[in-house]
Amino acid sequence: MEILEEHSCFDGRVLICRHGSAATGTSMRFSLFLPEGEGPFPLLVWLSGLTCTEDNFTNKAGAYRKASELGLAIAAPDTSPRGEGVANDEAYDLGQGAGFYLDAREAPWAAHFKMESYITRDLQDVLSANFPLDMERRGISGHSMGGHGALTLALKHPDLFRSVSAFAPIVSPTRCPWGEKAFSAYLGKDRAAWAAHDAALLMESGAARYAFDEILIDQGLADGFLEEQLKPELFEEACEKAGQRLILRRQEGYDHSYFFIQSFIEDHLEFHRVRLS
């Protein structure tokens, strides 16, 4: 692992790092905020959305003042493998920048697009080995495609994450155009295989039952993707059927942008810090 950049920020440090990933077979990048002090610090993993890199949350979310106050470390990885020889597509919602936090099974994607294994294994290993983090106290959050990733990875790996939240998540990719396109490419035409990567269907199936006291979601009502792509009511219904407590806050006037995330990120950081105490 190498540290490419280091910046002082609210008495802590922001690091931009690069390391080799066995899962993707490529170099991967992530940002990491470390509060002041020796640690070990509780860790929040943030997963970004379509087209994003490790920079989007780092530069736009306005999270680090509150994270410093709470003594919370935040890691924000890239959203896909990248580089020469890595499959790509001209569309913004497939290929590089659109990994969907799953392990692809279909060519040409299967060679490198192993983002579930990367997030749950390789990233955790490099963070644990190199930084003063308490890996028994981990939470996960994200936005849009990253909100999908946060929910599904938390439900599939409750041994890794104590807390989970999301902003405008794609809650049921099997029932929206973004997900249908990506899952067809990455996983193939057998829709039965898709269910393991659909938060609403995972919840309905009883995944991670009783693992999380509450799940927090913020959704802007002025979000242009709300009705066609996001459909939070599907996850709301699944949680109700499963007996999972869900805090779904529908925010009037807010869209899909990082202005929305800036407005409520402190609530999410506090939500996680309470559960990572």
C-alpha cells in the first residue's frame, strides 16, 4: 500500500491511498479520514454511486468536521476496478465507475469486477493492517448505487458491520432499469441469481434478522430518480414484513446531489457512532 496524498483536516488527516487487490486483480484507491489521536478508531465505510471515485465523498460530503468531533474514521473506496485491460462500457451506468458492489460472473466483467469481495475482504484487510482502526466496530453507508451496496453488504455480512444507513439507495435493483441492465451484464440472464444482490428481496428472505436495531435511510422527494430507479417503498414494505425497524425520512425539496448528502450527513454519522460505541 502507498499513501499518495496526505492533508490535515479538522485536526485529523485525510489520506488518499492505493493498493493491490487480489479480488479485482488491479490497483484500487480509497480515501481515509483519521481523527486526531492514537486510536483505535471506529470505522465507517462509505460507498459512492454511479460515475464516482474515492474523491466524490471526500471533497463534497462535508463530513469530516463532524467525524473529527465524534472520533470516527471514514474510508471511501473507488466504485470499480479501473485501468488498461479492465472491461468498460460507453454508458455511465455500466463498467468502470459502476461496479454495483457485487462479484460479476459473466465475461468480460468477471475477470476484474469483484467488488463485493473487494469491499468485504481486501479493503478490510488493508485498512486493518495499516491504520489504527477498531475492526470490531464497523459501519457502512452509501449513496444511490452505493446505498444499494451498503444495504446488501450489511444484510449479507452482518458479521462485518454493526450499523447501516443509506442516502437515496437503489433498494431493489431487480425491479428498476439501472439494476436490470447491470445485473444482466454482470450476473447473466438468470434472474434467480439476482436476488442475492437486492436489498428488498434479501430483507424479505430474512437476511441478517435481528442483526441491526435500526436502519436509517434519507430520500429526497425532489430526486429525479425516485419513482423509476429508487423505489424506497419496496424496502419499506420488506422491512415491515420482516419486523425490521426502519427509519425512512422523506425529505421535501431535496434532490439526488451531494447538496442533499451535505444536509443530512451529520445525522448519519451520529447514527453510526452511537451504534459503534
